[in-house]
Amino acid sequence: MLRFSALFASTAVCAGIAGVALANDSMAELGAGGLILVHSNVVAMESEDLFISQEAVRVDYVFRNRSDKTVESLVAFPMPDIAGDPYANVAIPEPSADNFLGFAATADGKPLSPQLEQKAFALEIDVSEDLKRNGIPLFPYAEGMEAALDRLPAATKADWLSRGILIVDTYDDDGTGMKDHLTPIWRLKSTYWWRMAFPAGEPVRVQHSYRPSVGGSVGLAFIEDGKPGGEAHAQYREKYCLDAAFDRAVQKAIDRTPEGEIPFTETWLSYILTTGGNWATNIEKFHLTIDKGDPNALVSFCGEGVKKTGPTTFEIRTENFYPERDLHILILKRPEAAQ
């Protein structure tokens, strides 16, 4: 059984100085993951091949029904929740689309047409019908949202404010002074799902892909007094498994960077591994590939048995795998490479 706990950090050194992360220049990532099946004691996952880069996530599965009868099951792909927040700065690959990650899936090479279920929640209460009945998009950051909210009757505005569906955000948006703006505060939950048959004894190959939400920040959050350390470094060490070799590479870049410049920008990706596990056995064969993109970038993530297989790629292969924690990836790039 694999437990993500060790680290591989590339030893490439980037030019660039000691930087402190700037909160106003950061963008948070959204973690997405794999498929979820209705719990089954007979459908096994023979293999999972997972590829993660800043441009794409691709997952190839092979399932096999080990019973003597066809099994039909619901299959779902939960998208990351999107919460309305006037102060949030979240990376959304396709913010104007319901399919904001560009999700697509195939079964045995044939495209699937999943159904999309979307629900909006305020204080954990479903308010989807309230929004639809008043012509308000469920997506909190939909184009034209502010104008649509402004058109609501006064009584509806007051009701939604009292129920935590909206808040009032006060700011100057056009240089004419401070004004109140109605702002969504509901949470959108989106799930793609479809029905699938697993014939007795037959392998079923399923692939899905999407564009990841990629977060990042200018400078380095885990530097204190010109070197890796402090509370943020402890948090990064837990989340990304920073080790001494990684810290030395960062310190070397800091020492070579002229004063007033930064050695790296941070990039973050997350993949939710722990949604899996509803099949009959552990994943019999698991293969993970992480592509850091730039050969000169540094990368750190937790894992055992990591091998460097190319200028930018790192792989893990294991058997009888059960995901016990999610995967978080830290990539440090030269400022010029991040542009």
C-alpha cells in the first residue's frame, strides 16, 4: 500500500532573490479529482494511469466486472465547488461556462455525453430554484450577474440578504465614490454523471480529462530572513514534502538573485485522490506522471518511489494502491518563465 509521504525535488537552479509572497498577487487553485462509482463488491479497478500538468489532467482507467452478470452503475465526476466571495481570487479555467474545467470523458474510445447537475447552496440550504425563478445564473461569477441582481424586486433583495444568499459589498468601481453592490455568496456544486454497464468479465476502459485550476503567487511564501523557514515553511513541508535538497536549491537561487528581484514564482496544483475507493479492491496498478513544464523549474510533491523519466516528468508506479491523502504539487518557476 502506498502512502504519499516522501519527496522528489528537481535540482535545477533558477536565476532570480529572496522574495516574500505577496497575498494580493496570489490566486488560489481548485482541487478536482477522479471518477466516483456507486459502491461495488464486484467491479474492480485493474489500473489507473494519471497524468497531471499545468495544462491538462488526464486519467485512464481499466475496470473489470468480476461477477458472471452485467452490472449497471452510476458514474460521477464531482467538479470543485465554486463559492461566491467578493474577496476571493480563484483560478477558474473557463469562468463563463457551466463546464468551467472543460471536462470530457470516453468509454472504450467512444465519447460520453454526461448529464450536468448543478445546485446552489446558502447556509447549506438549496436555493437553486430561488435563483432560477428570478432569472439569476447559478454560477456566482457569471457575466452580467451584478445587473441581474440589481433588477430584483426590493423585497427579494431583502429576503436574500437575510438568508445569506447575498451580501452587500461597498467599493468605488468607477471613480465616482463608494457605492453598495449586491454580491453572490452562495456555493455552487456541480457534478457530471452518467449510467454505465460493466459486462461480466470484460474490461471497460474509461478516460476523462479536464483543464486544472492552477493557483500561484509572486515570490516565495516560505522564506524568512532570506532563507527557507518559519511557519509557512512548516506548512509547505507538510503539504508538499519539502526536503533539505529542495531547500538547498531554493537557497542557492536566492543567493544568486540581485537585490530587489525575486528568484521564483509559485505555482500550485491539487488533485483529489481520496474520492476513489468504491470498487471491489484496491487499485491493482497505479501510474502517476507529473509534468512540471519547464526543465529549469523546481517541483515538490509527496510520494514514494518517484523516478525522473524526462527533462520535466516524474513518475510513480505502484500496485495494490489505496489513496490515503490528496496530492498537492508545488512548482517554482523563474519569473520570466511564468509570464
